[in-house]
Amino acid sequence: MKPQELRALCLSFNAVVEDFPFNPETSVFKVLGKMFALTNLGARPLTVNLKCDPEDAVRLRTEHEELIVPGWHMNKRHWNTVTADGALPDAVLRELVEDSYDLVVAGLPRAERLRLDRP
């Protein structure tokens, strides 16, 4: 996946904003203030930190040993660093990004989740 495709994918979800709280190179994608993806779109190889269910995180790391590792500078139980340089199928990467977004949304207060459902 190309950097601009990853950025477009992250921004395609409801109520997502791109923020740069750490430095100008690190894109942080948030839904209602909660981070679900973190990446340096200019880095090679392109990687992205994504939130993940702890059990799924371990399984994914086993299935994709070189491409999915514990989250760099993140809670290793809940975050994975995913290499997005094309070795991992784009469909799998899209699913991981969507799962990260959904996991963060599920943790939002009910009123905020309902706001996301409105047009």
C-alpha cells in the first residue's frame, strides 16, 4: 500500500481527523479524540501502529512474523506495528485498519458512538 492510500483509508472512516501531536512527520489518526492509527507516511519501509484485540494481536504476530510485531513505543499487548510495504496483502491491511478503528469506537461512551451513527 502506498502512503497516500494508507492516509486516505484512515481518513475514510466517520469522524476521523489527522493530527501531528508528536512531530510534523508522524501522522496520528483519531476518532473523536482517540487514536487508532499512528504512522510516518514518509518512512521506508512504511509501517503503521494499529490497535488490536490482545488475543488477535498474538495470533497475527505468529501468522505474519516479519510483518506484524508488537507496537513500537506502544502498549505491546494492545498495539501492533504493521509493515505496509506490499508484502502483506492490501486487503489484510485494510481489515486491520478497520478493526483498529472499530475497536476504538467500541470503547467510546455510548452517546459518542450514537453521534457517529448519525448522518
